[in-house]
Amino acid sequence: MLVKLSLNSIKSRFKDYLVLFFGLIISSAIFYMLEAIATNNQFTEGNTIISSIKFIFQFGSILLGIITLVYVSYANNFLVGMRKHDYGLFMMLGAKKGKVSQLVAIETMFVGIISTVLGIILGISLTGVLSKLIMKQLGISLKHFSVIYFPAIKITLILFIILFLIASILNIITFSRTSALTLLRSSQATDWKKASNLKLIIQSILGLVLLGIGYFALCDIKNLKLSSIPIALVTIVLGTYFVFNALVSILITQLQKTNFGQKRLNNFTLAQLKFRIRDYTKILSVVSILFALSLGAITVSYEMNHQVEKYANVNSMYSIAVVNPDKNIKTNIQKLSDASVQQYDQITTKNRIYYNKSQINARPFEYQDVNNSGEIKGIKKASIRELSNPNSTAYSNFLNVNGYSSKKIIFVSDQKFNSIHQKVNHLTLVKVKHTTENNIILDKIVAMQSKQLKVKNVENLPGSYGYFKLLKGVYSGMEFMGTFLGFAFLAMLASCLMFKILSGATDDRQRYQMINKLGAQKSTQINSIIQQVGLLFLLPAILGIIDVIFGLQMFDQMELISDPYSDLILVLCGFLFVYLLYGLVTVIMYIKIVLPKIKITK
Amino acid sequence: MNKKILDVKDVTKVYNSNGSEPYEALKGISFSVDQGEFVGIMGASGSGKSTLLNILATLDQPTSGQVMVDGKNLSNLSANQMAEFRAKKLGFIFQDFNLLENLTVRENIQLPLSLQNIKAKLFNNKVQEVASQLNIQDILEKYPSQISGGQKQRVSSARALVSDPSLILGDEPTGALDSQNARELLDTLNDINEQGVSILLVTHDPFSASFCKRILFIKDGQIGEEIKSDGLSRSEFYQVILDKLGTFEQ
Ligand SMILES: Nc1ncnc2c1ncn2[C@@H]1O[C@H](COP(=O)(O)OP(=O)(O)O)[C@@H](O)[C@H]1O
Ligand SMILES: [Mg+2]
């Protein structure tokens, strides 16, 4: 009988359950996807690209595990909030506490298991689609990558079942300790007290100062060196907490006093927000900081991947260096777009390689200048003197195009060069403007070259393209990782926030019903909800974006990436799109839960 | 003749909850309330009192019939106009005090004025005025959780009065109060009424009803009988009501 009643009330709140299921399915799907990559040893070890960054996956899955824990607890609160009234009513009608607790536990497990199984199925299909898409996008192929991976399924199932088991036990405790009446009236139990102004002001100032120190530490990494990161981490985390706990409250109170604050429902909306923010301090801080970390990680990995060419050029400005290219290689070189080709004559003896000075002076050898601390200083033309100095950058670049030969390189005059009666070879150097655009032809050339020279790993070939390929692999892998993890975290964070907000919606229903009676128009009420939910979503995002702007300074200062902000906008757009989509769903759900359904036909 | 503040003609209400048979909660109700009257509507639980009140309050629509408030035909109003109408012309006093716990007493009282987009400067005086009328000037800056049940009910009365409504509607306003506070609230309503505000009170409590000047009895969705105090003292009228209820029970 009770089971039937319970099922009936589930039916009547089908839409709320749909959101609950949807959120949980997404979270277990994301977890499965990450595990499918992280735990697949064959895949991670079989790919030079991925194996170097395996630790990021492991770190990521631990972090995701923690977020999942928070997430399930919020989702469970949402579930309990939804059911409190129903179960309170059952108890009033005479159902035994034990029976009700049992029912609650069964319902929790039921929701958990169904959503986890569906989540894994979704995860499998998403892994398939996403991996194909990303491999194509990044131009890499992933070996041994299986979409259905049993150990990942096992881990996902175990984690989620344990989490829901804990949730069930907690729910049993909640329901067996609380009386029917408290359950029924739980929504009216909110207690609102004024916080002391002095405390708020001190906390706000402290928060701003801490954020300031953190941002300064990020910008001043050159002097602070390695201590910059821990300083920034601690101060920004604490600063964020205080800003949400106090500063936002103060700003809202000030806003309430203005004319704007007195208009229509604004005062109510602001009061709601002020009330909420304090309750939300922790989750808003976590969302803000993880938002920043994920956004930063994606941006940096994008940016680095875009600069692989520059990194590779540190070894050599010339993608290809071939001695006496055959006809096949020559025709391929001609096919390259925007390429400039130059040729030096060389004579190789037992211990030496001779070059003609005047030939090199006529068309100087180019290299990317790097100072002692590794900063890239721009492109330079090498003089013979630099080329002859074994400690110069020019020399090491020249050595590269000579295949790191152990023979001594000597520059001689025309006369001297011509007097050496040995076979003259031609070293052909090819510089392309855009390496990535030419990658197919360059691949062909390197393949032929490594066959001729019997070189196994392309990165050991003269010229920078082999090295470029190696770096590209690593950085594409990082970009893939960064993007995947970043968006996975974002989706989880946004849904944590969503459930946190929605679990308060039931309490708000009465407030809006009353406001409706007092004569608030529907549009005014909807605006009030959009403002409330919108601000709860926007505040952590804004602070997170500020964090990233300063965080990227760190990379800029270290010259790791030259223009860290150029990709930020693009990544940010993608980020905000996903994030705000969650915000939108939350607003719509909230309106559905909160606003009274009046059937006014006009 | 007095001006009619409320005129209800042949109002019916049929609930069509899906699955079950249509249920006719109101079966053709007609009555009117004059300006300045204090009218009670009494009836057993389930007789249709709340349904009627919701229709008068523009929170629900009648299936057929017409309701005029202060000369305005409610069925001609759009949803937005209804909201505006509620804010300007009606005052509500509910059983559960219905104060917003995250707003101060002052902010609660001024909410109907804010909703009409009246400037803060203009409504401060008005808030002060109703607050002193209801003797709650000293608690204006407190939050609802810091005041007593009787004070809360006075605050909701103040909120009902603040927009100078044509009609105050009360749905069992004393239902959640002890007898002392109930008495106080009813006295307050009486004062308000004597200052010329029309009040329509829905109740099943004879004591509350005895403060009204005229009582309509509603039974099974129809108005059965009507009695007037006609110069009787409150306690005499109370006796009349009890007698009347007695005859219904037989
Ligand atoms: N939304 C509704 N749907 C279906 N029936 C309803 C609805 N609201 C009230 N009723 C029915 O209409 C009748 C009158 O209800 P109501 O006006 O609340 O009575 P009262 O306030 O006098 O106790 C009751 O029988 C009740 O069951
Ligand atoms: Mg009722």
C-alpha cells in the first residue's frame, strides 16, 4: 500500500525526478569516460603521447571522485527535500517510521542504481563519439582505445553504489530521527538573523586583501619563483571564501538601500540572495576556484599546443634538412606551400665537414635566439663567428641540421673550399611558414628520409619537423586531456550548483505564492527568479574568470606562452555556453517548481 | 443607497481534476457587499468558502457568472491586470501569517507598494501611518522570527491596509492565534472597518463571525441564509449565530 502511494507521488513529480536522473546520469557518464581512459593501461602505455601525461588522468580522476561525492550529496538533498513532505504525510497517516525509512532507502538506491547504469551506457556512447571527434580535431590517432572497457565500468559502478549506500544510510537516519510534523513543516523552519556588520566588514577587507596578495603572487612569479603557486593557492581560496561570505552580503545590503533596491520585487530578490549567499559560501567558492582551474588548464593547454611550432623552432628554424635530396623528396619539397628553400654546399671528410663561408654569408643561416633562462628572443641571422662558437645558440642549431654529427664543422674561404678535391654534397634546408598546414607532405618527406638514413625515431632526424611531431603529440594529448577534464569538471560543478539551488526551491514555493497574492505580476516573479539564480551562477564565474586572467600572467611572465590571452576568449565562450546552459535549465526548473500554476485564460 | 464595493452574480465553479468526475464546488452564488460593510461568510469545511474567496481575490477564475469589485468586472481583466488589481484594490489577511521571513517588518509592509512601483520616499509616510495605527512602530526593523504571533498578525493587517484597498479579504485570519491574540486582531479589524474600509471575512468560527455586521451562510456551494447584527451587541449577535448553527446541525 505504502509502496503504491510512494510510486504515485513519484509519478506526480515526474519532471523533478527527470532532472535528478538526468544530472546523475551525466555525472556517472563523465566518471566512466574518465576512467575508460585513465584505467586503460594498454591504451595509456601503448601511446607515447598519452603515457607521459597519465598522471594527469589519475590526478583528475581522484579530483572528479571528490566532486562526485559532493555532487551525490547535493542530489540526495534535492531528493530528500522533494520527498520530506510526502513521507511526513505518510507518517501522519500512521505509517511506521521503520517502514518509511526502509522506503526512503529503497527509493534512494533505486534512483542511484538506475541512473548509474544508464550513465555508464551514455558514457560508453559518448566516449565513442567524443574520441573520434577529438582524434580528428587534433590529428592524432589513439591506439588500443576501446570504448567499452570493463574495469572502468566496474570502478564506476562500485563508486556510485557506495556513494548511494552512504546516502541511503544518511537518509534512514534523517527520517527516523525527525518527527512527522517536522517533516511536514520543514519548509517553514527557516530562521533569518542579522549578521554583525563589523564582522562582515572585517571579512570583506580580509577577503579583498587576500585576493590581492594571491593575484600579486601570480604576477610576480619571476621573483617569488616556486613559492608563488602555494601562496596564490592559499590566499585565493581563503579570499574567495571571505568575499562570498561577507563582501557580497554587504554589497547587497547597500543595493537594498538604493531606489533600485526598493522597486517592485527587487528588495525581496536581494533579500533572498543575501540569505542564500551565506548558505552557499562553500559551494560558490568551490565552483569559482574549480571554474578557474579548469578554464586555466584548457587555455594553457590550447595555447601551448598552438605554440609547438615555436618550441620546435628552438632546435631549428628549418623543418627539413636533407643532404642530396633524391627526386622524390625534391618533388615533395616543391609541393610545400609558403616554403623557402636554401642550399649549402658541404664536403664531408673522415673527421670534418667543410662549408663555404661566402655561400653562408650570401644567405645566412637563421636560428631562433634563446637566452640563458630559455626565453625566446626572436629570429636571427647567424654570422660565421657565431657559427664557429660551440657555446652559441647558432652553433647548436647548425649542429642540428647536420644531424648532430660528431665531425668538426669548419667554415672556409672559396679558395680553400674549391681546393678540397672530394665529392661536394648539397645540404638542402627547407623552412615553411605554417608547419601544420604542410604536415601531410612533411610526413612523407620525413618518412622517406628516415628510411634512407635508417633512423627509427623521426625526432632524431635533422631539421625540426621530427621534433615538432613529437611535441605535437605530447601537447595534443595535453590539450585533449585539458579539454576533456576541464569540461567534465565544469559540467559536474554546474550541476552541483544546480541541485544546491533547486533543493531550496521547494522552500521558496510558499514565498512566491504569497507574493503572487499580494499582486506581483508573473513576469515580475520570473524576473526575480532569473536574477536570483542567474547571480548565483554568475558570481563564481566572474571571480573565476578574474582568477584566470591573473593566473595566465604567471605563464606570460615565465615566457612559457607568449600571448596567453589570445585563446582565452574562445575557450571562455565554450565554457560559458555549457555553464549558462545549466543556469538556464536551473531557472526553468525553478520556475516550474516555484510559481503557482494559476489557470488565468487571458 | 450605498455604493456596492463587491457584486457577485451567479458564480459557479466546477473543478475538473483529471481522472475523477467534475466537481461543482460553487453552484450559482449571488450576493453583494456595500462600501464600508463588515461581512462574514460562514460554512462547514468543504462548503466552498476558500474557492469563493480565491475567485474574489482573482487567484482563480469562476466557471461562469460575474464578479464586480469597485465597479470593475474581474472577468475582463488579463492576468497582469489582475495582479495589478490585487496590489491596488485588495488587502489580504491569511491564516498562516504569510510574512516573508527574510524581509524586515517594514519591508514586508511596504511590499504591496513596491509592487506598484511607488517611489520609496512616498511610501515611507504611509508605512509609518499604518504602523502607528496598528501599534507596531517599534518593531519595524525586526525580522518576523523575532516577533510574536500576535505581532505577526498585526503586521499582516498593516500590509493589507497599506495600499488603501477597496476591500480586505480574510481567510480564517484568527485560525492560528490563541484567544487573546484572536480577540486583539478582531478588535483591530473592527477599528479598521469603523474607519470606512470594507471587509469580507471567511470563517467557521462563531466568535470571529460575531464581529461582522452581516453573515452569509454557505452550504454545498450555495448561499443558504443571511443574518444581520442590526444593532445587537456583539455578545448578543454571538448567541444568534450559535443558535443559527444549532438549527443547521439538526
Ligand atoms: N483544486 C481543486 N480541485 C478539485 N476539487 C477541489 C479543489 N479545491 C477545492 N476542491 C473541492 O471543492 C470543495 C470546496 O473546497 P473549499 O472551497 O476549499 O472549502 P472550504 O474552504 O469551505 O473548506 C471541496 O469539496 C474540495 O474538495
Ligand atoms: Mg478553506
